[in-house]
Amino acid sequence: LCDVGLPPRSIEDEWGPGQLEISFAPMAGLAAADAAVLFRSAVKQVCQRRGLLATFMCRPALPNFFSSGWHLHQSLLSRTDGRNVFSSPDEALSQEGRQFVAGLLEHAMPMTVFATPTVNGYKRYRPYSFAPDRVCWAVENRGALIRVQGAPGDANSHIENRMGEPAANPYLYMAANIAAGLDGMRRKADPPPPVEADPYATEAPMLPTSQATAIEALDKDSFY
């Protein structure tokens, strides 16, 4: 990966057999989507040359296997001074960041098909799976759809959309997120209160549980 210009930030052994989580340092705009395509291609080639199979399927039919997700971390930089607009001296997320979250939540249902385009991927939306099963947000909670990572005064505060699966088209997945978040900012929308208890027990709209349901939500949507 270093040889193709993608030095990993971290590589961690996950719960399932042969299951790995690989993360990268922040990248801007299209560079992140390009990197996702190159990463998947490189990993498949490296494994194939060694007689192995790398799969980005969300939930392969293997014993003791846990679903794989694609957690998309996002922040916005100011055009004028380059500062992180999501950072706040008083809260874990700035007002602009909360507006961005409001847009993500409002458009989450029709966005699902961009984040999870395969039939297999919908097996992941289960309670207590570290994957979301409903539309909500929280600070530092891995069960919520949108997770805020940061604290008051943290210059690196950002948000994480935990909806996606590893096989998603990065260009559509990222574009859908950007469009939804900026729509929330343009309208100065307010999100509902963040979940402070169990995100799997909170009253919130449930995510689609099948590809057909997700496509139906997109068909009915005027935004996308």
C-alpha cells in the first residue's frame, strides 16, 4: 500500500477470522474516493498473488464472522483560514457541524442505497452489532448512525457516518453525504437531541432492512 501511495494510518485485527480494519489519514474531496478504489484493487491483487482471496463483502457466510462496515469520517475546512469548521471551543461539535448532521439524518433513508448497494449489506443493520439500525446520532457512541468524535476545544472534532458497507461506490457514497450535509447547513437545520443512552432502544426511524426497501425510499425522494 505504501508503494502505491496509500500508507495506512492503522491496521487492526477485528473479531472475525481474517477480518481486518484499515484506516487512512484524512484526504480532501475526490482524493479520498480515488484512494478507496485504489486500496480495494491493490489489496485484491496482493492477496491473489499469494493464493488468497480478499473480499469486501459485508457479511460472508463464514462461521464466527462479524459484519464489515465502511465508516466514513468527515469534517469541513474553512476556505478562508483552513480551520476545521466542525471544531468548537464549547461543545464536541460546532453549530455548523450540527447543521451538517441534521442534513445527514434527514436524508439518511434515501441515502442508504448509496452507502449499502448490495443485497448482502442489509444483513448488517442489526441491534448491538456496532452497526446502526435506526436514524440517530450521538457523541462517541458506536451504535449510532452518526457518531461525533471530539470534545470541546478539540481541533480535530469530526463526524463519522457508520451506515456504509465496504463494497459501496465511494464516489456515490461520499457525494450523497456531502450533498445531505451541505443541505442541512444551507437551511440552518437543527438535528434532534443526540442520544445519550442506548441508541438501539431510542425512538427513531428504522433503517431499511432490504435493498428493495432502500430503493423504494430513493424512488420516493425528491432531494437525490
